[in-house]
Amino acid sequence: MSDLVIDTHSLRKEFGPKVAVADLTLDVRAGEVFGFLGPNGAGKTTSIKMLLSLTKPTAGRATLLGRPLGDLAARAKIGYLPEHFRFHEWLRADEFLNLHGELYGMDRAARGAAVPRLLKLVGLEDRAATKLGAFSKGMLQRIGLAQALLNDPALVFLDEPTSGLDPIGRRVVRDIITDLRQRGMAVFLNSHFLSEVEKTCDRVAFIRGGRVLQTSSLKEFEEEAMQVVVRVGQPTPELLTGLAQFGRNVALEPGDGRVRLTMSDEAQLPALAHWVVQNGHNLYELTPTHLSLEDRFLQVVGEESDE
Amino acid sequence: MAAILIIARLTIREAQRRRLLWVALFMGLAFLLVFGIAFHYIRLDIERQVTAGDDITFVSLLLLTAGLYAVNLLTNVVAVLVSVTTLSGEIESHTIDAIVTKPIPRWQVVMGKWLGFAGLVLAYLALLVGGLMLIVYLRSGFLMDNIGRGVAMMALAALLVLTVSIAGGTRLSTIANGVMTFMLFGLAFMGGLVEQVGALIRNTAAVNVGIVSSLIMPADSLWKKATVYFQPSDVSNPFELGPFAAITEPSSLMVAYAVVYLLVLLALALRSFSRRDL
């Protein structure tokens, strides 16, 4: 229990008659990178706002770092990169970081050490004296990320941290996230870039209609979720029944006679091939593919998302 | 509590970086220059025509009061303009999000902004009043009695308007807040005028309208209280001061009411911002 950095139970937010978040129940463990995924309007931003006490929940309870929402001692150990990353554009980059360091209660010496280190981390060490007004979207996002790491947080919220970045910038942010995890920080990542989440996250939660539909570990479903395509000359009902012993969700593709199934264990593939041939089928194709997070996302979230 | 000072300093630095400070300073000096030139020539004319010392002094008093009237108006307008966008603008642009998620209570953000703007507005008032007094003194040797008390009333009025604008900004959009604050200011002005006329023609209803409007927004009453301090006690007929005369003197209770009004409104602003969804 004590190693949960986020622990929420049935958090709910209503705006008048509109329910933005119906039931947010999730937990994030210390030191893990947690992906928060869902279609537009699923309630992701409202959820993050509730966790950060920008918005008050209508019902439910939650703790961050073991303390109730809004607790100042907990906030001192939390970093936040807002989705909109709009900052005081008339400040210079170093002044901006100094200001936020002061707000974290860091003394002059601590700020003096942290500010150059973070500018370097996000690749803006040459821009310390540049006003934020002259920054590009990507640079603002990187300086915002530096701001979120000033206090050496135990938990960092990153709301769409790579949306304004080019591929190189995205790579930088991904490396930073990996580095944060190695240093034992927990990261709560809200991102639309599923490939990114796939590369960085330990676990993901899928949210739709203000509800957490599923929380799973990426490693887990990488293992469990292997799609196999089997193509034989003449698929028969007996073939479909027989294939069911090797995996789940056996389905015949209309048209070209391909059969798809989901398998958990790659080691079973030779046995499957053997069985197909032994039962008199001509095997033309046997292709295992790992389900991408995007496929998974569409599977879990996509079905009714056109509502 | 440190956060209050951090935000106050940030507020002043923003005014400086956005050239607000320099424009206000430059225009303030331009204002003083125009006043100085006008004062010099009017004085020159009066000296030629009038010989009685008392009457010459009276002209200085009248012109200085007119100058202070303009300063009062300018300070109030500046107080609204500088502060009207600060909270609502940062809420709309989400600049505030990265600030209020820091380990500081939200009310300290509002308090810091209020303090920063209060410092700016009071410095501006001091500059303009000081400039007017200096010009009048250098040209004519006239020093107004009780000016300190009168200026204190002007300062209270400016802080009152500032507080209305900050409080409005915790809930209203920038434009709605601007309209509300200026309308309140206008209502007080109109109410004050109606009350003066009412007192003049002994119309109780008009006087009551004025009193109610000064309860809704006491800024104009504070200016009237200030003019009472500015007028020498031996002026037998207040109408001699023309449009700047205080025919009805607001009571000390009205001043106390204005102070309580300001404190309650500020407390409401802190509370309102602490409770709202961002």
C-alpha cells in the first residue's frame, strides 16, 4: 500500500449535468512509468486536473504519495508539465526556472545547481538568456519539462509531453523518461503517441467515457497478445475447432481463407503447424505478429468510440 | 508566506518587462508637464489682474484640487487596466496551471498579485501627487494643508478599485471583469453627482440614491472625503471650489465602511480563487 504514488477510488467529476469522469479507479506504483490512454473527450485531462487539485472531484477519494489530494507536502515532491505549457513569455529561460524553483521552496544554492543542469538535460543550455516569448513550441515544451523536474520529484505528471516536438525532440523526451524511471521516479504519462507509450511505459490504463476500462502491464500483454494468421487451402469447421486448442479468438477472415487467432505462447507454433498438416490441410502461411499498442487500444477503446 | 512575496515581485517584474512601468512613468511626466505649463500661465494672468494675496492662494488651491481630481481618475483607471487581465488572463491561457500546482496555497497567489499591483498603483499615485505639489510649491510657494489625509483617501479609493478588479478576475472573463469594474466605478461617480445635486436642491430621494450607490461602491465618496481635507476650513462657501467642492461631507463611518468593504472583498477574492476549478 505504501509504495503506491497514486491511489484513487471512484473519483468522479460532474460539470452540471455533464459527467466528465464517471469512475476513476487506478493505482500507480512508485518508480513505474504509467501510460494514461483514451480517445479525445474520454476525461483524461479532467482526471489529471483532479489529481493535481486544479479541479475538485465531485465524489470519490484519492491519495498522492500517500497524502490526500491538494496536500502541500505531497506537492513539493510532484512535478507537472501541463498540456498547454503556456508560461510567462516575458521571462528568460533561466529566470523562468528560477521562479518555479522558488515556488518549490528551493533555496538559492539548490536553484543555482538545478537550473543549469536541467537546461542541459533538455538541450537548452545555450538559450538560458532567451526570453520564452522567442521560443518555439517544442522549446517551450522542453523548458516546461525542465520546470517539472526542478524539485527532483517522486512523481511527475506529463500531459502530452511530446505533442509539439519533432522526432528528435520526441527522442530526447523519451530518453529523459527512461532516465527518470532508472532514477526511481514515477511518471504519469498522458500521450496520444501510442508508439511512444509502448516504448516507455510499464503499465497502461485505458479510459473511455470517464471510466477506466482496463489496466495492464505492457510486458504482460506483449507476451499474451500474439496474433497468428493461418492460411490453408480449404478451411473447414473442424479446422477452426481444432485451432481453438492452441489459442483464443479463432476467427475465419471472410474471403481468402485466412484464419486469425490469438496465442499466448510462441513455443506452441511448431505444434500448431504440425497439427494443421497432420489433419490434411495444405498450409500456405503461418504468420505470428505481436499486437501493437494501437491495435490493443482500438480493441479496448475503439468499439463504441464513435458515440 | 514566501510565495506571496515571490508572486508580488513577479507582478512588478511583469509590469516592468511589458513596458507598462515605463509608459506609465512617461505619460505621468507628460501629465505633470502639461499641468505645470497651464499652472504657470494661469498664475501669470491672475497675478496681473488680482492683487489680494488670499485670492491668489485660492487660485492655487483650485488648480491643485483640479490636478488632484485628474490624478484620482487616472490612478483609478490605471488600477483597473493593469490588474483586470491578471487572473482571468492567466486562467484562460492556463499559465496559472504550473503556478498553482506548486506547494503553495492558492490564496497566496492572489494575495501576491494584489500586493504587487497595490505597490505599483500607490507608487504611481505618489509620483503624480508629489509632482503636482512640487510644481505648485515651486511656482507659487503654496502648500496645501491636510494633503496627507486627502491623499490617503485617494489611495484607499485606488486600492478599492484594484480589489474589485482582482476579485472579479477570480471568476469573470477579462472582458466581463473590465466592464463590471468600470461600471461600478461609473455608478459610484454618477451616484456621487446625484447626491451632490440632491443636497443642493434638498431632494431627499436623490441624496438617498447617492448614499446607496456609495454603499455599492464607496470610491467616489472617498474622493469627496479627500476634497474636504483639501478645502481650507475657512472657506465659507464650498461652491467657490466649483465642480470639485464637497457639498456633502461623507462621514468617517463611510471611510471605515470602505476599509471593511476592501478587506471583505479581498477575503472573498482569496476564497473564490481557492475554490474554483481551473
